[in-house]
Amino acid sequence: MRVIWRFFVADTTQWRWQQLSDDRTVVAESPLSYETYDSCVAAARAQGYVFEATQGRLTRPGNDHRYPKR
């Protein structure tokens, strides 16, 4: 099962994290709130979070002209 990590600001205006399954069901969530994004990510890393950089756009045939190669 692939896990999706979500970082968000809760009603308390503090950061929290969640682990979601492919169908967006909450698998786990932070027991605490964090004042900064960095401290929230650090707590998620302790639970197995690994940063993965976003991938570039995939072009569909016929749309090649819209996204020039860099």
C-alpha cells in the first residue's frame, strides 16, 4: 500500500500531519500540533516520512508544444 503524506494547518493555527491511503482514508495522524512546518515534518520523519521531490509534467501526445523542454 502506498501512503500519501498530508501536512496542513489545523483549526488551532498549528501544523499537523496525516498519512492517507490511496483512497484517501486516514491511516495515521499526528497526536500533537506543531508551531512550525519544519517541526511537523521532523515529527513525521520519526514516523517514516521520506521527502520525494515532485516529478515534472507528463506531456500527452499533441500537447508537446505547450510545455517546451528546458
